[in-house]
Amino acid sequence: MACVVGIDIAKKTFDVATRQGNGTYRTRSQLANDASGFKALRTWLTKYAEPRAWIVIEATGHYHQQLAAELHEHGYQVSVVNPACIAYYAKSQLQRIKTDKADAKLIARYGECHSDTLRMWQPAPWAQRKLCTLLRRIEDLQKLERMEHNRLDVATDASEQASIECVLEQLQTQITELLAAVEDHIAHDASLRHKRNLLTSIGGISNKTAALLLAELGDPLLFDDAREIVAFAGLNPKLAESGQQKGTVRISRTGSARLRAGLYMPAIVAMTHNPAIKALKERLRTRGKAGKQIVCAAMRKLLHLVYGVLKSGQPFDPALAIAH
């Protein structure tokens, strides 16, 4: 079995663990999550891990990305694992201790048990990373804008209102500039531009939604099929039933919340203006499905259409989509 190294990472530090031949763990704690810590880790790995060891890291916001890129650059097999997988594994192991060192050992054990299914992590292309950074900054500013609008609604003092309006004006200027930067970035990248044009041929998908899809999915063709994209978005059905108890079907929600949120309104629009999704809505309504179920089905259908146009390289064809 290949050597597996587990890394539990936080904003400023990370802990490392790997199982030795006698069953005990070799660990290193509180390494700095910066260039000095990465150098110390490489020295540690040279002593205690094989050159082609699996390095398993729990995805933790943006904190893991620089370390994962560093290890990938130096030839290690890096696997970035969904935190939900680690959490469920911890429950299955009845883990009672919650420390950074214990978590690093747990991640290493998870990697050993799932070594045959670990996926090699690849850094996203620069164009995608740039697009993702721009869109997430816009999202942050829009949240601040909503907060300021809420404050303005209840503000009674004239000076307070003037201050809020000044902040809103600055936020709106920043958002407008960033939206223009997104358009400019896509327009000047041939691959992103081509994919955006294919995506916007699908009724219901605007330039804004296309940009979100390209940022969050990267290259959809790296997924084996459309069902994997649906699962990545957390829109795959989840049935819970046992014995005589008949459960209900819900979406798993184990995936990208940004994609789910970003696909909701496009799905609503597509149910009116996209013939394939409008036909799907009518079929489901005839079968007595609830409104939320129909919307979720429309969101899944949109992702299937996204995968289809990108794989074929051809614009959306409503007749072909309805036939399938």
C-alpha cells in the first residue's frame, strides 16, 4: 500500500501525520501555513514519506490551496478531500478526540482506507482562478451592499443616512468595475469566450450565469459525465427510507452551494423560455410533482445541457434536447 500523509490545515498553521511500519503515527505539529512551513514540510516528507506518497488534505476554504499547489509542483500525489467525507468517516470511527494532531491522523487513515479511490488534485488554470477571484469579490461586495440597504431602511438620522448612501455609492462603483473586469477577462481569453458563447446559447443561461459556471466548474469535461456535475452541485436526489418507512426524496446538498444558488433563477427563467426545460416542467407537473421538485429538476437539466453543449462543441439545439 502506498504511503499516505494526512494534513489538517487551518488559516495560519497545519499538522501532518503518517502511519509508520509499527502502526504508530509520525507527526509534526503547528507548521506555518506559509513558505517557511512548506519548506519544513518538504524536509519532513523526505525523511518519513515515499517520493510518490499520497498527500491527503481536507478542503478548508482557501487555506489549503497554496500548500496543495506547492506539493503538486514538487511531484507529490495530492488529493483534496471534501470535508463532509472526513466528517462522516470520523463518525464511523467513533472519534471522540478533536485536536489538530488527531484530525491529521484521521485524514491519513481515511486516505489509507480509500487509497484506491483518491483523485489526483490539479491546480486550476490561471484564467479560471482569476475569474473565480473576481466573481467571489463581487459576491462579497453585493453582500455588503444588501447590508447597507437594510441599514438605510431603518436609519432616521440625516447624517447616518448620508454616510450609508456614500458607502452604497462606493460599493456600486466597485461592483460595476468588477463586472466590467469579468467581461473583459472572458473576452480576452479564447477558451473562456468560446465556452461562454456555447453556454449562453442555452435558454435561461445569461453571461452572468455562464461566468459562474466557468468559475466554479472549471472545465466540465474533466467530469466523467453530467451526473458527476449534478453531484458536484449537490443537486443529486437523496432518498431516505428504511423497512416499512417510506422516505421522501430531497437533494443531497453535498456540493457547491454557489452553483445551487446561482442556478435557481436561471432554472425559473428556463421553465418559461427554454423549450426542453418547459417540456420537462409540464411532464413533472402532470405527474403531480411539487413546485420545488420541478425547479430542482430544471436545475439538474440545465447542468446536463451545459455538459452536452461543451462536450459536443455545438450551440444548444432545442429539438435535440427535447428528443433526449
